[in-house]
Amino acid sequence: MNKAPWLDYAGSEVHEGDRIRHPSGEDGVVVYLADEDEPEDQWRVDYGHVGLSRLCLQLGDKGQAVVVR
């Protein structure tokens, strides 16, 4: 299982296949796209109802997503 180069908002490691959740309750599954060249493009989140979102944008002060264990 691949490990993302960023930590979640709470400081935990993020891996391919992990589920992340935002304070709003919205959650998605972490996806790794090996065919992409840059980490920002390789690591995405599948929310199921929209296109894949960049993981790096979900984990910071704006997104505040954490891994659900």
C-alpha cells in the first residue's frame, strides 16, 4: 500500500485506500494514480459524486480532512 507524502490534518499518515473525512462529514477514499508524474497529481480523493480531487488540497487548513480508522 502506497503512503502519501503528506500527513492528514491531525498529523497521521495517509495511505492509498484510506478513507478521509472532513469536519462537514463528507468523506472519500484516497486513490493513487501511478501513471501521473507529480505527487500533487498522483494522490487524489474519490468522493463518488464528483471528479477526483487532489489530496494535498483536502488535508490543510481549508479541507481539514483526517483519516478515519
